[in-house]
Amino acid sequence: MKVSLIPSGRTTLLFADEDDTGLCWGYETNCPQHLGYSNAHCPGDHKGWVSSKNQQLQTFINQADFGFVKQQILSKTTMCEPTADGESLLECSSYLQFCRGKNLYLDFRDLPARKESFRYKMDVLKKGQIGGKCKLDKSRLHSEATHQSPLQSWAPEIQHFEELSDMVNEESQICDVFIDKPTFIMKIDATVNMYHHFCDFFNLYTSLHVNGTHSKMFSRDINILIWETYTYHSNFGITWSAFTQNPLMNLRTFQGKRVCFREALFPLLPRMIFGLYYNTPIVWGCKESGLFHAFSKFILHRLKIPKRTAIDQVVKPKIKILLLSRNTQYRRILNEQALLDALRLSPRQYSVKRVEFTHETDFRHQLRVIQDTDIFIGMHGAGLTHLLFLPDWAAVFELYNCGDEHCYADLARLRGIHYQTWTNHVKLQPQDEGHHPSDGGPHAKFTNYSFDKEEFLRIVDLAADHVANHPAYRHMLSHLRESATDVIFIKSLEFKNQLLLTRSRKHTVNWPKNFTLTETKETQKRPVPSSKTLELHMKLFLTLKRENFTTVVVKSVFQRKVLVEVEWIHLLASLEILVLGLVVMGTKGKEK
């Protein structure tokens, strides 16, 4: 397995292609723990869940890390087995939570009779409307089809699978449409709610791993078919582009037709029993799932969200605080401005920003803002799901959890993000007791709150201490300081070049003999170096300065065949000959 690596404070695996390194995700056969992706650890007490620290860690890995993927893979069994080349295949994990089929037949001819749009229906397929030419193990299929719920398993659909007498391929008369590309069939949760919709995206990412480590496991040339007839709409919809380059489809796309798929995949679902990550019980005391970390980096990379090192080139960065404001009926911060003012007056000199993320806010913009955040503050609500995409060193401060104490605390430790919340109930003031909309009874989520400023600052300072002492943050600061020094250097270099290039003719005698020009009308005014040439020289300088890796730079320069106007650059004596030797000069497209 070959892995492409992207540094992000620790090695980040994003794609698997061929075999030339020992690195692995953690679920493969013979993957040593020290070469696996996960950094999961258990610094806290397991509170009686298990009997040892080793068992605590392994439980966490199996519940919420790449061990979960491994369990899904190991539980896969063949439900319908091909007996000859070109026949169909159906294999599923336990309880039909994940299924994969080849040369499958699905019959949607009765959909036009259903006049109203629908989702979460368990009667889309009936007996005989899904099948393939293979040997079906009916008893095994029946024993696994016990989780009968729309978003828990594929039992409502796969239970109707039947053996067919005809082959399923491009020439089959039973196929009105034949889909050649791999197609992921998705039953999705609430698309307006980030917490619930990202259960869909997370489980789709996990399913890429369950499907297998092969050369195209992360290919974007796939189809996604949403198992409903509503037209998909969501502010988070751009996230699909991390998985596919093709338009989304739904059941309306194929209504009235018999559709055959060369490869159909039924991914893990957002509300599986003991699935991830909705309402999942996680062993106490453990944090930093490699699976969640990889998902975060995968989405940020595919959506081209820049890291802090590309956003914030300053000499002395301040800890950046982002307060997520709610423009809703409930869970608003009544003294929000007073808290913001207190942060801005803090002797810690925080950089403070307030945002509202609405359904109209571009989601890529939201992710860019989150990546530029060290401490993320917000009331209990789906917006806190943004913590999945914070930098590794960041902290999240759930200002008040409204009695739902595990939801975002668990999500934060799964992602490996430091978590804080309000604990002193004497120092917060609810507007009223809150009234649940269904029964009118008191409920902490259905009111608004004021917070004590001193206690607020105390908790923020604790989060800031975590950020300031985090190794990844300190590494990022050192990188930014080097970058700032480099910027100062190149500005100085540009200034020196301007002076040297306007020197009189008598100074040319000091230039290396091999580079002396005869004075002509064309050379009386020596051109100012282009920005591209300066950038090239700067890259060379940084390479010499940091890595002493001259050979690679020389090779890279000449492979690119950089063409510039004839220029004379007078640099520091130690660099002059080498830099001049590297410039590829050309006039009117003719190389010299």
C-alpha cells in the first residue's frame, strides 16, 4: 500500500494507492500498532467499564476508531454467492449495516404511482424488486435482517433480495438502465442540522474504508444515489464534492425503470445501534480517534481549506477566539456583548471574533473561519459540530450544555479536541425555566441565559493555557516565526536588488567575469528582477538555509524550465554564483 502524506502536526494519511511503505490505517491484516494511523490514548479513569488500561484502549479503538472499521470488515459474510464468472454478488456486515453488491438488479417501476415525495420509508422495495444471479443463503439473510428501522440498517431493503435466472449486465433484457460506475446508495438524516447531516458524511467516509484498501478507494468518479424522492437541498451540500465529482441522484432519477448496477454499495447509516457517532456510548477516559481525525483532514483537504500556516503569516500571533452567536428563539447569550468586551479587555490580549453561521453562509467560508480558530465558544447546538474541523491544538468551550452533557463532550474527545463547559450553576442565570414545545414542561434547552463575566474569563483562560502549551500549537508558532523572518528577508533582498541594479557602469567590473555584458543601448538600463525570479531565488535560499538540499532544487528548477528576461541579480557573496547559475535565461522563447 502506498500512502500520500500531508503533514498536519502528525503524519496524515489521505489516500492509499500502491505498496511501498509500511504505514497503514490500523484495520489491515498485519498492521503493527506503531505504524497505524491512530494516536488514541486513555489518560482518564474508565469508571468500571473494563478491568485494565489495555482493555480500556482496545475498547475505545473498537468502538470509535479504525478498530470499528476492522470489526465491520471481519463481520462481512456472503449473502449471495456467484457460481460462475460475471454472476452477481452480495456481501454484508452484521445486521446488514453495510452491504456491497456486484451486478445487482433493482426495480423502481412502481415509484410513479407514489404521488407524494417521501423519505425514511421502509417499503420502497418489495419482494423480487432487488436481486441478482447468484446462490442466495436465505437463512443467513433472514437471521441478519433484525434491525428494522429506516436509518439503522439496510434490512428493510435487502431482506427482499431474490435469486434471478437472468444474468445482470449491459446486454440483459431485464435492465432498462445499466450503471457502470460504482454507486453509493445513501439513506440520510436531517440535512438542515449539521450534527445529524455530518453523521451521514462521516459514515460514508468510514464506508470507504470498509469497502476495502485498493487503488481507487478514494476515487471521486462515483455516483451517489439518495434513497428518497425529495430534491436534495442543504447548506452543507458542498461536502458531497469531497466524495464525488458527479451530480447527486435520487429515486426520482430512476422512477419507472429497472436499473442494474455493476457495483452498488450500501454504506453505514447514521443511526445504527452502537454505530458512529449519533448517541454512541464510548468508554470513559479515552480520546483522539484516528478515524475522526482522518475524516476531518480528508474533508478539509478535499474542500481545499487552507491551514493556519497559509492564513496567518504574522510575527506574534495571538490566541484566536471565535464566539458562535445564535440568532434563534432559544439558547441565546443575553449578555453576549459584555462577554465579548471582557475578552477584548483581557490582559491575555486575545484576538476575538463573533460570527453567525446561517443557512445562507457559504460552508467553505465557515470551514476557513474554523481552521483559523484556537478557542471555539458556543451554546449547546448543532453549530458546535464545527469542532470536528478545528486545528488539532484547539479547544472548544460549550458555554452551557443545557443538561445534555455528553453530546459535544464526546464528539470533542472523539476528534481529540480539548473540551470545557460551564459547571457553576450559581453563576449563570436562565431567562426562565424553559418550556418544551411538545408538552410545555420545563426544559433547559428552551430558554436563554446570562453568564458571570469573571467565571467566563476563568474558563476561557484555562482553554487558552491548553492551546498555548499544546505541542502542535508551539510547532505552528515556530513555523510562522520562520515564515515571518523569511518575508522580512525577501523584502530586504528586493530593496538591495533595486539599489544594486541601478549602480553605475563602473561597478560591473566587480561582477563575475563570465557574466559581464558589453554596454549597449539595450543594457544601459538593467531590468528589475521579476517576481517569479525573486520567488525562485527565495525558494533556493530557504532550501539552503533549512535543508541543505541543493541538488533537488536545481533539478526542480530545470524541470520547470522557468523562462525569464535576461536579468543580473547581485546577492550575498555566498549565494551569488549559485543563484546566477540557476537562472534559466531566455529571450523571445529561445533558451540559452
